[in-house]
Amino acid sequence: MSESVKKNATREQLDLLTQDIKKGWKELLTFLISARENEARKDTDLFGEKAERSSESISILIIDDDVTSLEGIASVLGDAGFDTIIALDCIQGLMKLDDENPGLVLLSETLPNSHETCTQIHQLTGTPVIMMGSDPSDHAWERAVGLGADAYFRKSISKPELKARVKAVVSRYQR
């Protein structure tokens, strides 16, 4: 075989391979778009109206760098039927907020930039926020509400009270 025939054969093979790759990418993109549309439809009824969600389908983003507190809160809320999403800092929390679209955010007041993060969540998404901290004074609640939070509780909260407060905030936003 001459060199020009080999080059032409190789070029034709490359062209066919390129076409197969493009076709594969198109199929993959079509699949991903379809999957995203199906996910979006899960929250709507037959008429495209927002479907009512039960507590089992509501996800809660917990943003805290205290792993012990984080695991305890996630366990209590998981037992109450909520899906939990965990973030260890405010930046990771904002990224997960954008990716996961939770129904509620629990945000530790002790994190760096937590006050700014609370304000951003409130202004940009309208997702309800509960600030968590260790300050027992009324000033902590006032400060949290002033930042746009819907509630404030101490991290030493009892399990039944944690469940009740979370369910109360979630039910206010489900109406």
C-alpha cells in the first residue's frame, strides 16, 4: 500500500471515529437533559402545579464545622424522615444549596462568614434558614432574624424540640 492510500484510510477512520464520538456526546447530552426534565417534573402534579411534599421528600442542608453536632443533628432529622445534606463550611454550603435545592438550611452561627451567608441565602433563594449557635441570650435570636433567618436555636437543643422546630418552619413554607 502506498503512503497516500494509508493516509487516506487513516483519515477516513479518524473521520468515522470523530462522527461516532460526536453522536455519543449528543446522545449523552440528550439523556442528561431528559433526566433533568424528569427530575423537575417529580415536584409537579399532572397539571404542572407544584405537588405537595411530605417531610420524607424534603431535604435539609446542615452547614456546620462541628462534626459531632453535625452528625447528631443529621441523625435526628434523618430519623424524623428528612433527607439531610451536609456541608462543613459556608462556601461548600452555598454550592450544595445551588446543586441540591433543599427545603431548609440549618446554619451554624459560629462559622466564618455565617452572617453574610445567611443574608445571601435569604436574599437570593428565599430558602428558609434556621441559625444554630450557643448564645442563650435574646440578642442571638434578634441577630439571626435581622440577618434573614426564620429561627434561632442553641445547639444544645433537645431532640424532640429540634424535630418540632424544623417541622414548624418546613410546614410554614409548604403552604
